Amino acid sequence: MIVRLLFFILVFAIGWIIYRQFAKAIMAKSKSVKKQDDKSHEEAMVKCATCGTFVPTSHAVYDHNQTPFCCVEHKLEHKS
């Protein structure tokens, strides 16, 4: 009876150790992927010359003087 109990405890302990090692590896991998994703989403913001709204540089509309605008309407409004 005692031998079975000790065997069960030993099997459980080994299983728990293996589980913890896999959990640590998965957590470390997900943290490194999250850090890479955070950096890839960073983008500089520019202020619209008409309304003052900040927009990402990739979404901004520029005039011939490289003045940033949030939309074409504000670009045309600024010309007037």
C-alpha cells in the first residue's frame, strides 16, 4: 500500500516538474513575441495643420510644402 502511494507521489511530482518546464517555455516565448509585436506597431504621429488632430505619418495627407493634414478636406481648406 505504501509503495503504491509513494509511486503515485513520484509520478505526480515528475509530471508536475515537466508541466512547469513547458509552462515556463511557453510564457517566455509569448513574452518575446509580444515585445516584437509592440515595437512593430509604433509609428510617429504628426499634427494636422488645420484642426490639430494627431494622425500616424502613414495616414497623413501632405501638401507641396510637406505640411501634414488629417484629411484631404483639411488640406483643401488650408489652401483657401
